[in-house]
Amino acid sequence: MSNSKGILVVLSGFSGAGKGTVVKRLMESYDTYALSISATTRQPRVGEEEGKSYFFKTVEEFEKMIEEDKLLEYANYVGNYYGTPADYVNNMLKSGKNVLLEIEIQGAMKIKEKNPDAVLVFLTPPTADELKNRLTNRGTEDLATVEKRLSRAGEESNGIENYDYILVNDDLDTCVKEFNEIVVSEKKKTFRNREFISEIQNEVSKFKK
Ligand code: 5GP
């Protein structure tokens, strides 16, 4: 098929749903994706690297990016700014990669508004208890932050219906495989292949008597 443009895929999910792990495995398993690295004003966690996990910014630097229209979307999440640099996304889509945005729900809604062809996937653990366990046991946040993130999960749960797909992260391999299947199927949708369709229509119409 002649559709060479990639698609924009948004992955959201409760804090602790395992988005990071799913994204990591997806990037290792397929070469058809480009992962957008966000800018944030949150402090780096132990082991996080500048330009790999995030572009870490001061509030002033982040607000300058907003003013200069450098972000595709941005949101405030539990007291910090997070945003998607636009240039990388646009360049990667043009080059044919499927671009992955791992972002929270407000940003996801903005992406859908600006770019209705984007595919939105919501990732959830199998149960609420499992969510609480994962978030508490990963030990990357203090208790107060865990509480805030759980409370935010409660708010976000009302927005799941606005996503195109819901994916349960129970078994990692299955989850990653299913995510890729969603994207592969999406790429086959007729509205994404208009050029190819009109080419084949032209050719086939020559057979008419
Ligand atoms: P964390 O602090 O755990 O890395 O991220 C907190 C939340 O911010 C997660 O839900 C993550 O998906 C979201 N997030 C990360 N980058 C962006 C971004 O560029 N835009 C938006 N809207 N959310 C983001």
C-alpha cells in the first residue's frame, strides 16, 4: 500500500499502569515506532537521563516553549508541567514512523482535538488493587505523591470512554502484541489509504467493458 505516513498513537493510563514498561518493550520489539520525549518541570528520578526520559526544564524555560508555540500539547499534572515538543513528532510522522506519545489524559484530549486521526489507547492494570500495589511498591515516589497520583487516577477514570481503545496490562508480552495489532489494523483503515484506493480504482476501472 502506498500510505507511507506514520500515525500518531497516544498511550495514556493510570500512574502505575505500566506505560513505561509497555513502551520500552514495544520500542525493543518493533522498528516501526518513534517515541516522543516530553519536556517537564518535574525533578528527575534516580536513573532518569536528560533527553532520554525527559527534557528537564525550569518553569521559565517551559513557559517560553509555550509562548513560542513549540509544544503540540501540554498539561499540568500533580503540580508540574509536561508537554510534547512538536518538531520531532511532525518530522517522524513525515518519515513514516508511528509516533508514540506517552501522555496523560488532558494532553490526550488536546491531541485528539487538533488531530482527529490520532489513535488513543488507555492502559489499565487488571484491577484497582493491583494499581495501588504497583504504585506503592515501585518506590519512586513518597507516600504523599502516591496518594495524589491515586486520587488523580480516580479523576482520570471518568475519561476512559473518550479513548479509542482500552488495553489491560496483565501479561506484558500479550499487552505489547495487542498494542501493535491495534496500530497495524489502524493503518489499514480506508480513510488512511485514500491515495492507494484511488490508484487501484483507476487501474481496475480500465478493465470495465
Ligand atoms: P511521570 O511523572 O510519572 O513521568 O509522568 C506523569 C504523567 O505525565 C504520566 O501520566 C505521563 O504519561 C504524563 N506525561 C508525560 N509526558 C507528557 C506530556 O508531554 N504531555 C502530557 N500531557 N502528559 C505527559
